[in-house]
Amino acid sequence: MGRDRLTTAAEVIYQNRYRTLEYYSHTEAELAAISLLQKSADWAYEREWRSVAKPEVEYTSSFAPDEHYEKN
């Protein structure tokens, strides 16, 4: 289930005004980059790079109906 390697790192963008997210105008990858790769200019001294990967998740249901459950 886990990943053994990191994705390619991207340089964080430091700015005084954050870029606005237009949720339905961007792909999932673009939304992630806009959200995760920008920081306040106050932090520019960090010169940070980030490696971001979409988690691999298995979804399971814990719903277990009992004798009182009514199907509609």
C-alpha cells in the first residue's frame, strides 16, 4: 500500500498575496499545487522545496446492518 519513493520536488512560491482557488476551473493536480506550493513572503528565507504525492487509500465500509435496519 505505501510508496517507496518520493515524487519530484517543486519549489515553494513565496508571495505577499495568495493565488485564489477557482475550484471548478482547475484540475486536481493544479489545485494541489496552488494549495500546497505557496507560502507567505515572510517565510522566503526557508527556500523550501516540497514533494507532494496523492495518497493511495483503500476505502472500506464499516456499516453492518442489524435486525433493526429497515431498507427503504
